[in-house]
Amino acid sequence: MRSKKIFSNSPGGMVKHTGHTSSNVGAKHLGLALAVVMTGVLITAVDTTIVILALPEIEKNLHVAIASVIWVVIGYLLIITLLATQVGKFGDMYGRVKMYEMGFIIFVIGSALCAISWNESSIIVFRILQGLGAALVTANSGAVIADLFPPEKRGRAYGFNAVGWSLGAVLGIVLGGVIVTYFNWRWVFGINIPIGIFAVVLAFRVLHDNAQRVAHKIDFFGMITLGLGLFGILWAATQLTSRALDASVLGYFIGGIVMIAIFALIEKNQKEPMLQLSLFKIPTMTPSLLASLFQGLGNYAVLFLVIMYLQGARGLSPIHASLLLVPGYIFGGFVAPVIGRIVDKIGPVLPATVGLGIQVIALLIYAHLTDTTTLWLVVLASVINGIGGSSFFPANTTAVMKASPKELFGITSGALRTFANVGMVFSFSLAILVASKSISRGLAFAIFVGSTNLHAKTAEAFTNGLHSAFYVSMGLLVVAAILSATRVLDGRRHKPLPLSTETVSEPAVHS
């Protein structure tokens, strides 16, 4: 039966209603659809952790400079950050499911190319292509769920989506350790190919575009200026991890600041800016997005810091270091759906804020590790951190999507990804700069990428530097918690925007 097509004006442009809603979809189909979305989140989560453990082998095998090898990670995250809102627009314009499926295909192609990389430039370029696919997947996943599930069931759906992230992170850590120890590092990327192909086939069978279409314009100037600005600052920050401040580093930093200032001016005069400024007029939206940014800035570095501690100060191998972190992701995976149900009943503010508080406790434990601490304490802190993260992510995602107009689901989901990823890409550089105060930055960086271990005489000094980094991360998470808690006040001061119940409902993820 053909669906009835109705066109109407909306704040985002011309909207095409297909006449389908989530209520028409059977429970079995919803379950399969959610499984496909979870697979997309899982496979992109795998690549945020699995590559970390492969960095030493990539550095040696492809003769990558030690100060450049981290761009294998940062380049991937940076391209997702720049494209998240724009590919979210593509989802609103051409179909979120279509863009989601295209993201899978590009991700698989990028993975295959990364597996056959031959030098420094090729691995970084192919990781950027892989990041394009991941951007299409992650920016549209939250919107696909919002299209499929009614507002009162989205918290649970986002909870299961967070399970996909936890499982992906676990697989990334375990597989990364196993592959690096027993196989060739190229399988770190090659393993994505069969999983991705299976997911693409399943997506074509069970996912269908039922959402309205919205006409948008792509903000190319915004993307270019923000990209140059973030690159300049990131380049300066990563260079500082291995060398002293000089005119070149300072020039990149100042140039990055100038480009971000230009970006801000451009956004004020754009009809459809890269960051949809009208979103920030929606009550609770601004603190939710900023909470995501500060959570990423404070907590994404924790994985790096703990691995540095385990491999550097404690001298563990990649596989042994990674296995100690697995319980945290497993517990987080169990907790996320439960928190999702709680969010559906009591709202997202309390679970999100409490989750951030729990993560602060985990970091406090990490901040007291020494070179003789029992490793079970690392496992305990990992579990606490996993529970906290699995409380924050589905709750915060639900809060953002609940506040978003339905016709802007794609843009809103992309905006959330942008804020989270800006925090993530700067988290590493900030952590390394703080952690390396006790020893040379070059040595600290080498420990992170696994190129060297510490001798006993420097292990204690380096661990003290890690303590400082954990305290800084704690401070950032406290800021995120305060921002999250202020949403209670926003909800009491402001009434919802005058949109119909069809357009107001409950962005997604991460780490």
C-alpha cells in the first residue's frame, strides 16, 4: 500500500510526511531494527578502542613518527566531529536510514583500505575515510531510534544502544590485545569487514525510512573554518606532547583560535549554520549539550591514562592491560538498559547527574593509584566508571532528543555528537600535557603509544603526574554534573515550545 504524502512548512524547510509512524511497526521488527542500530554503534565503538592498542605496531611497521601516530586516533575523531551535524542534515534531507546504511558501506571500505595501508599518509587518510562512514552512522543512529520509538520508550531504546557501545568497547579492548599480541596489526581493521557487511545486509532488510523530509543547506564555510580551527589547536597541542613551545607551535595555536573566531562570525550570518543556533533557545538543550562536551573532555582521556599507568608504571603487556578494563564495560552494558527504563519513568536529569557523580568517584580511586597498588583496585574503578557512563549516556541522549523538534532529529543528534567529540579530541592532549609534568613529554608520549616502559626510578614520578591528570578530569566531570543538574531549573522556568505532540519528543551516545 502506498503511503500518503503530505507537504507542509516547518522551521527547517519543506517537510514531506510519509504517513508512517513508529506505532505502525511491530515489536519484532522494532527489535531487529534496534539490533541493527546497536551493531552500528558497536562497530564504531570497537574502532575507538582497538586502534589504541595497535599504535606501537603501526608506528614501527609503517615508520610513522611518534608525534604523528596519534593522528591515527585523532584524525578519525576529528572528521566525525566536523561532519556530525552536516551528515545529520543529510539524514533529514534524504532519509536517516539511507544515510545510516551509506555510512556502514563507507566504513567497511575505509576499514579495508586501512588494512592495506603502506605508509604514514595512507593510514591517516584512510582513517579519515573511515571516520566519514562512522560520522554517518553515529550522527543518524540517535535520530533513527527517535523515529522508530515513541517518547515514552526511547530511554530504554537508548539504554540498549549504550549496550552496543559497551560491547564494542569491550570487543575493541580484547580483540586489540589479542590481535596485537598474536596476529598482524592489520587485522585490527580487517575484522570490521565481515561485521560491516553482515550489518549492511541486515540494515537493508529491516530498516526503512518512514520519517518526514526536511530541506537543508550545507554549511561548507562553517565546516572549513571550524575544521581549520580545531586542527590548528590540536596540532599545537599534540606537538607540545613531544617538544617545547616554539614559534611554529604558537603560530598553529593562534591560527586555530582565529579560525574558530571566524567560524563564530560566519555562523551568526548563516541561514542554516553548522550548529543550529535555534536549538540553544530550547529549554534544557544548552546544558545537555555542554554536559556532553565536558563529560567527553573529562572522561575520554581516562582510558588513555589507565593504559599509560598499566603499561608504563606497572609494565603490563597490551593484552594484560586491556583485560583489566573489560569488567567495567561489561557492567556498564548490563546497567544501561536498566537506567533507560528508569529514565522513561522519572526523566533524564537525575540519572544523568548521578551517573556523572559516580564517574567522579571512579576517577578519585584512579587518582590514588601507586606503583604498588593492587590491580584489583583498577578493576573496581573501571566497573564504577562503566556504571557511571552507562547512567549518563542514555539519560543525556534522551534529554536532548526529547527537547528536539521531530523535524530536526538528525541535526540535533549530529549536534550532540559534535559536542561530545570536541571534548573527546581535546581530552587526550590535555591529559598528556598534565600527566607529563613529572617526566619529559616525549617519554610520556612514548609510554602512551606503548613504545617504551618506565624504569623503577621514574615510575613513581610518572604516576604522580597521572594523579594530576585524573584530578583535572574530575574537575571537568564536576562541571558536567553541575550543568546536568541545572536542567531541573530550566524545566521549571520554561514551558515547552509551542510544537505539537507529534514534533516534540525526547542525541546519543558515546563512550
